[in-house]
Amino acid sequence: MSIGSVIAKLRSRARRRAQRRANPVKDRPTPRSYPYRFRQTKRGRVPARQEDLLPMLRSRAERRKRQAEKQNR
């Protein structure tokens, strides 16, 4: 590896690191990082059961209710 390519590689890494530091990652609005079709267990992600889908249905109903209120204003 030539010295010039090593310097270019270090500079590009430093540039990327500076960009990451300048624009920090925004927090996700919800901590869920997987779809509602699955649930997280000690064994990993497994298909969701019927009762596991209740939070999804509640959140959808609340969202629709808020959107309807917003449109009615």
C-alpha cells in the first residue's frame, strides 16, 4: 500500500467521522425496531400471537382518532 493511499484512506475516515459527529442520529419515536407481526423473546423474534397484536390495534385506533380530530378542526 502506498503512502498516498493510506493518507487518502485516513482522510476519508476522518471526514466521515466528522460528519457523524456533526449530525447525530435522532432518536426513534418508538423503541420498536421490528414489525408488529413478530414479538421479541429470549429466543429471538417469533411470529406474533393474536393477543400480541392488541397494542398495534390500539395504537392504530388512537392514531385514526387523532387524525379525525385534526381534520375536524
